[in-house]
Amino acid sequence: MTELEDRLERFETLNAECELIAKLATDSHKREFYLKLSEQYRQLAVDMRLAIAAKAAA
């Protein structure tokens, strides 16, 4: 597995963990925080997929 794929897997894992924490959070501020954080990790995963695709196409 390449370094980019390792990072992609890590971002996807962090995204899933933050989504789970947000679902379980009873405090609305914490829920909102983890939802935003999960969205950032999701976007990083999307960007990493694009980078992997661009590298494969080159």
C-alpha cells in the first residue's frame, strides 16, 4: 500500500470515528464539533482519492 493510500485509509477511519462520536454525543456543542470535524476528514479523503487517481493517470 502506498503512502497516499495509507493516508486515505486513515482519513476514512477518522471520519467514521468522528461521525460515531457525534451520534453518541449528548452535548449539542460537542455533537456539532464532531460533525464538522468528520466533514473535514471526509473532504481530506476525497482530496486524497483525487490525488491517487491523478498519480495513477500520470
